[in-house]
Amino acid sequence: MAFRRTSNDSGGAQRFVIVGLGNPGKEYAHTRHNIGQNTVELLASRKSSKLKSTRDRALVAETHFDAVPVVLAVPITFMNDSGEAVGPLCRRFKISDMTKIIVVHDELDLEPGVVRIKQGGGLAGHNGLSSISHHLKTNDYIRIRIGIGKPHSKQQGADHVLNRVPAAERKIFDVAIAIAADAAELIVTSGLDVAMQRINIR
């Protein structure tokens, strides 16, 4: 199936897929790299929906935001292989309009706790996004970026994203996760432009 930029899917063109990126396993659960996954888990909790294992290498819950059908998904691949879950998932749910795919992820280029929405553009060296773009054959999906800040040196990069977050900083991220979840709901219920106007000015 070739992914297009139109919204003319048969059988439910309005369905959204919201993907939260992270790594599987308890050792990564509260790391900076899993902040996208934490956001989708919060969305599922808000809707009293249970994320369940599927054949698409992802935990998935189907729900609605207002009357709009939404698929919440957390890949169970490692971050660098996220597209191996997102590609099949979007094909199964017949998503060809890139504005119906929302990916929530950590962002080194933003200060800790800052949340920003954008559609398309560069990948800023994020391996999870690179994998998704490779499988979707486009960068045009929507991203909700949650700032985690940069480490002091490149040598500290892996430790920065994969180590557990200190308690004081965790409070900042808990607020950011809630804002990111609000952003996802706004995109679905009010549209991308409205969501960007409300979230990107913070």
C-alpha cells in the first residue's frame, strides 16, 4: 500500500492513529526516551482504555475523542525500529492521510518540559522518527515534541535519554506529558491549527 497525502480513505477517513514512542521493558519505563509512550499511556488512562498486544508489534487501544475514532498505539519494538510497528498499523487501519497520524516523542532540541506541535519537516537525528519515515515513505505526519534538553556532551547522549529521570525533573516531565496529551486531544477534536495556536505559544 502506498501512503498518500489525501484524506479519501474508504470506511472511516476521520480515524486518527496516535503513537507514543519509547523502548520496551521496565528498565526504560521512566526514562526521557519513553516520554512519548508515557503520553499515550496517559491518554489511554483518561479514556479508561486498555492497551493490548496486537499482531502489529504494538500495544493498541481503540477509543473515541468526542465522536472521532482514535487508535492509541505504543510500539513494542525498540525505538530505532518504531516504523516496523507504525507502518503495518497504519495499513491495517487504512490510514493514508498523514494528518491523521500523530507521533509523540522526546526532543533534544527543546528545553525540558517544553511541548511543541509540528507537521513534517526534518527528523533532527531522531532514530525512531527515521524508522517511521522510512516505512511510511514520507515525513508529513504530525509530531508532538516533548523537550528533554541536550546533555552536556555528545558522549553523554545515550545516558541522557536512557537513564531514569531524577525526581525533581520528573515533575517537569509529568506536567509536559499532560500537556502533550491535551495537545493530541486538541488536534483530533479541534484541528491542527487550533492545537498549534494553543500549545506552541506556551
